[in-house]
Amino acid sequence: MKATPTPPLNPPDHNLTASILEIVPGLGHLYKGHILTGLLIMFLGIPVAMVSGVVLALCTFGLGLFLPLAFWVWMIFEVYWIDDWAHRI
């Protein structure tokens, strides 16, 4: 008789871990296996959001400073719902 491996009692929640790692935008994508997307967010998305926020802040009496914050919050929710390519079961 062949023994089958039992799954762990409490499997890790990779969605929650990726969302926590998304404190650094792009890191959660890298954790879930979306390498190109994570690197693009890190090296293009963050600078574009920051520069756009500063430029819009000058035009909108400071309201444009919420753009980087909105980008960051959106990335946290987005990484929670994308497919997990690195930890498929």
C-alpha cells in the first residue's frame, strides 16, 4: 500500500502574504511569480506615480499628492486577486 502525503493543516495564505509584501510596490507580484510585472512596477510605476503626484500637487493645491497613495492601495488589492504562478498546488 502506498502512503499519500497529507496536506498541511494550515496552508499558508499566499494572497495575504503577497498583499503584505506589497508595502514595497511590486514585491508582492514578484512573490506570486509575476516577475516582469513586479519589476515594471518597481522601476517604472513607482517613479511615474511619484512624479505625476508632485506635478499634479502643484496644479491642484496639493490634492495630487494622493495619487501615489491611491496607486499603492490599488496595488495591494490587485496583488491579492491575481493568479499565483509561483505557489500552485
